[in-house]
Amino acid sequence: MHRRQFIQRAAGTALVSAAAFSTGKVTGANDRVNVALIGCGGRGRADADLLRQIPGVSVVAVCDVFEPHAAAAKAWAGGGCQTYSDFRNLLEQRDIDAVLVATPDHWHAAVTVLACQSGKDVYVEKPLAHDIREGRKMVEAARRYNRVVQTGTQHRSAPHIQQATDIVRSGQIGPVRFVRVWNYLNMSPDGIGRAADSAPPAGLDWDFYLGPAPKVPFNKNRFLVTYRWFWDYAGGMATDYGTHRLDSVHQIMGVDAPRSAVAAGGRYELKDGAETPDVLQITYEYAGFVLSYEASMMNDHGCGGRTPGKQYYLTRTPDDRPHGMAFYGTKGSLFVDRVGFEVYPEPQGESGPGAVRSADAGGGFRTERVEFAGADATGLHLKNFIDCVRSRQKPAADVQIGHRSTIVPHLGNIAFRTGHKILWNAEREEILGDSEAATLLDRPARKPWDLI
């Protein structure tokens, strides 16, 4: 039997506990940080709850265009919390140091840019922006106004992702020339269903919700959680699920941008009112390796090996592995997800026609079997943001990092929507030789919501 090496978490569950948030006072820093929540849905309130566990942090204002969400957030935050329906009015509140942006994707850029202009630091959920040029405006605003802007790609603060980075860059699994990223879930047969247009629910400012997106009648599928399956507001599986893992590929492989992207897929099986594909495969070429991204909304098995008794991210059975990344080296394969990783070693000798796997004859393996049990790092990522608000250092997922990583799924979606192979000039942030594809780098914002 080959050797197994088990690496245990030194801190246990403290990675996401309140104890992990304790920090010494930074010399010259204001110990009190007042935060406002903009976008009071489930993810926003979950992030804000973790923020409030950090010593010296208070949630002093909340904002949502849907009054029931704003009221629920205010009730959670307490009597001293101010409530707004227009984030621009919230930004005028002078005691706010930072804002947490958890709106639908199509509002991320405008809120972030105006928050930077008003002197607020920003934690903005992933994906950074609705389109590539919006993301560039966010980077420019952060730099122009000297603001701390953290992208909510919390893998950047996960110790086990850093350890996976060390494994690949040290050569422990050999040269890596092929990487896979996958996101699987099963929404068959009905997906999000079909819904007729209707009047907006009480307490919703539908025009404000649409904001810079095209004006359309209210439809419940375009609101709340299911908005992510419509191009007007988001980018489907690739930007929602894929952004985290594509960002981790950049971190682990030490790269910033692909050279090209080509995609295939469609809305094949789910007979609902959504627009983004239910099956999508994107192939990216980077300098020195190929990255394959795949997404399915009809099956949640995913791919990859399983170790009995080990916890994996969002599994439903003993066998499925619906989300992850795999780095294939000549000495072994590294499989990573949000809560851990494993190295599967390659046997000594060669494989293929006529070759003999010497491990079968006791010849051993090219590297060691490694397993690591990690944890979701959202709490650590928010703590990193607050630390940087106080110290004025760049955060773990600085806006520039978030922008470069969010470009990747956007390019894949552009390749899918045009049917073209996309050639990317990362230095100029331009699509080469394809004027049709270049039109999808941004979109005209609807007036009067063209705020940036």
C-alpha cells in the first residue's frame, strides 16, 4: 500500500470562529470600523454577520431596494442602524468607513466606484463586475481615491489554497500542463421554471433594481437568487460558481490572464425561462498550460476521486464531487476544493501501450499521497479586509486581482455567445481582431442609471 500523509488543521474550527478574528491594535489606526451593508439578501447578511464578529466592527447602516430585506437587516443590526433604499444617500453618512456590496452583479461597479469617490473602503462580492470594462473602472477608482477594495473571492485567504500553491510551485507533483475546473449541480427537469410577467411585489423599487440594465417588466425569475441565469444581470455558472475557482487557478499557477478562449454549450435540457447555458465547456490557453472549465446544471456528480470519510464541498452522496479543481502533473494530480485538497501520486514507470506500471509490481510512486482538511475561509477573508482598512495595506484579493480573475469567465461567456475563438491581449485588455466579440466587453448603461 502506498504511503499516506495526513495534514491536520492546526487551528481546527477556529478558522471561521469568532476567536480567529482577534487582532492587536495597529499603531496609528482607528480601532473602530463602521460598516454599511448594501444588498441585504442572504449572502449579504451572512457576510455582515461575520464582519460583526470582528472586534471593533459595527454595522451602522443597511440599504436595499426591496423594503422587506432592508427591514430584516435593520432588525438584525439593531436600533442604532440607519436604513436606506438608495445607496447614494447611504454614502453621504459620514461615520461610515467601509461598505459591503452584496447586490446582484450588475450593480457592483456603480456602487463600488461611487463608494470609492465618497471615501469609503469596499468589500464587494464576486464576480467583481458585470462586464470587463466595468471591472477596469473599479480598479481605476480604487487607485484614484486610494481606497482598500477587497473582492469576495475568499479562497485567497484559505490556508489550504496557499499550501496547494506551494505544492504546485515547488514541483512536488511535477510540471503541470493541464488544469480542470468543474461546477456541477442538478436542476432538472424544471430549472427555475417559467413565470409570467407581473406587477412587482410590495416594497420593491423595480426600476432601481434594474438600474443600468435594460428596462423590462417585472418577472420573479429575474429577481433575487435566480437573477444570475440572465445575461442582463450576471453570467450564469461561469461567473457565479466559476470565478472562485478560476481565481484559485491564477493563484496556484502564478498566472494573470489566458491568451485565448473557446467555448461550446447551450440551454439543452432545462425547459425554463432562463438564458445562460445549462451545459458549458470552455477551453483556455495560458502560457505553458491548458485550462478546461466545465459546468453542468443537469447532474451534480462532477469528477475526481474520493477518500472514504473525507468531507467535500456541497456533496449530497458518498460518491459525488460537484465542485473542484484538478492540477495534473507528471508526478501526481492535485485535487482541490473549498474545504481541502488531496494529492494522488503517479506510479513509477511509464504508461501507455506496452508500458508497465511498476507500482503494480511494488515499484512505488513518483510522489507522496497527501491529504489536507481545510475550511471555508469567508471569515478570514473579511478579517483580512478589516485589517487592511486599518493598516491601509492591499488586501488578499485586491481589486486588481479580482478584476483579472473575473475577466476569465467573462471571456468564456463571450466565446460562447459569439461562437468565436477569443484572442486576448491582457496588457491592453482588448479582444484581438474581432469587433463583434469586442462589443461584449461592456454595454451602454440605461439612463438615468449611467452613474459611472
